[in-house]
Amino acid sequence: MATDIVPIIAKMVRRIVRSCSPEKVILFGSHATGRADSDSDVDLLVVMKAVKSKARQEVALRMALRDFAIPKDIVVTTAEEFEWRKNVAGTIERPADRYGQVLYEKG
């Protein structure tokens, strides 16, 4: 991960935690694997205990992060879905679990 973006991502994670109190926030994709370039977005998987509408929660989080002028992709899942989807090929959860960086985990 490029060191100049580390503090920005940390601020984004703090805002996410304040906004929705997730179980876990995982950085995945090129920033997590060290292959990011100037066109790379920040991919964050937000794992929540439960959520009524993942789509609405994703929109709410994008709104909460709208002042961060970097490309980002925020994906919301539940803890239950994450546990089984992390073993399913073709899901976002699988590479996030295997190659991602846990930036926040509820203690």
C-alpha cells in the first residue's frame, strides 16, 4: 500500500466505525496486496453483525465518506454471510479474507 494513502484510509475507517459500528473493516484489492497504482481505488469490506439493507448501508457509508476525494468501493456484508462466503470462489469475501488487511475489528 502506498504510504501516502495510509493516513487517508485510517481516517476513512474511523469514520466508518463511528457511522455504523461494524464488526470488522477489511482493506482488499490492490492497496491490500501492494499492487496499487495512481488509478487504483480503495476497496473496503465492511462486515456488520446484521443489516436490513446492504445496498442502503453502502449508500449511507459512501455519503459519510463523500469528502474523501479518492476513488473508493465500499462493500457491506453481514458476519454470517462473510463466514460462509469467504470459502466460495468468485465472491469478494474470499480474496478479502485471504489477502486483505483487517484495519478494524470490534474488540
